[in-house]
Amino acid sequence: MPYPAAWIVPDWPLPPGVRAACTTRDGGVSVGPYASLNLGDHVGDQPVTVAANRARFAQALQARPVFMQQVHGTQAAPLTAATPDGIQADACVTTEPGVACTIMVADCLPVLFATRDGSAVAAAHAGWRGLAGGVLESACRALRGASGASATQLQAWLGPCIGPAAFEVGAEVKAAFEAIDAAAAAMFRPHGPGKWLADLPGLARLRLRTLGVSQIYGNDGTERWCTVANPSRFFSHRRDRGLSGRFAAAVWRA
């Protein structure tokens, strides 16, 4: 595939005709804190530069990525070739070839989905608010509705995100997850008075298994997946105190 060598090609058993890719910082034309493949048009980078980066991304995918306005919510949008960029949603689904479900992140967790038969794909933006609020539920529901597949016929891939050694949260975050599932308590470690280290990919795996999705691949919570711990490879909003670009994960039917 014509991807820059530093990009991540998800390792999961995709059906024929389904493709997926996750960018890193490499392969673009942005400079400074946005170097080099910043795909976010809302972070202070030059619009012409972002447009050039997005064109490179689309050319590498040989598909049209649809860039959403992500708001840490749970809305799942159906995508077609006519869907404009900028729709407000945090998950998306499509059955149309050549349309890439695309999630931009810089610490939050991108989750890609595909049905076992390849008839539909989906993606979700899983920060802690969306994850606690039900964004994975929305994505799975939309994917099942579009394809007729059962939960056991879905597979998911977790991309890079802030890791368990870096994601410090308050007690309210822990309480929000425990209110949904008491088993979530195991995904938090004490880190000072009123503070906890949260395992975001672990929380996502727990939610997916609860939904009946057992085929889960990708981010296992180790340091190589951590956006904060790998500054030359990944953008990180928290590490760089808000001055950061965005990378993207996408899945599509070829």
C-alpha cells in the first residue's frame, strides 16, 4: 500500500475489500508544533497546509476520508459520498465503497470497526467522556443497523491514545465509569490524593466485551501505543499543552 513507512497498518483479520490505516506525524508539510502531517483544521495550523496534508492522506488511502466535527459526544452519523466534511458527530458508519470513516485524535482513542463479511465499516472517537457516555454503543448499534450483523460478527481495532501511565484523571471520571460497570474500577490506579491513572484502552475493551464484541485488536495499553510517551511519532494535546496537531485512523470499503 502507498502509505508512508511510519504509518500504522492495523493488524486485524479484515475481510476482502476492507482497508484500514492510522497516520502518525510523518508524511506531511506542516511545520512547528504541527509537523508534519497535521490533519486538524481547528488547531491553529495554516489552512492551506492542512488542505495539502488532507489531500496527501486521501491520495494514500485511495478513498475519500470524511472529517467530522468531533465534540466528545455519542452521535453516530451515516456517511455517503455526498456527506460533507464538518458534520457534528463522534462516530460514523458506511456501506459505500470509497468513503472512509475517519477519526482525528491527539490523545483520545480512535476505534475502528468492520463486519466479518465486509459489508459495512464504522469508526468512533472514544475520549473518556464519549466512552462513558456510550459512543461505542452508538457505533455498534449503527453498524449493526447498516449491516444486519450481530455483535459477534463485529471486529474492532483500537488505535494509539494516551496510555495508562500518563492519563491522570480525577475521582469524578472513575465514578462515571463505575456507575456504568463496577468492573471498570480495575482500570484505575491511585496516583495521589483524589487522582487516578486511567487505562483508556482497557476501559474501551471492557465496554466492547460487554456489548458482545469479542474480536478486539490493536492497542494493548503498552508504551508503544501511548501518544504522550512517543513525541516523535504522535501528536498529544496533553503533552504539548494544547498546541498540537491531529493524526487520524480510518477504515473503508475499497
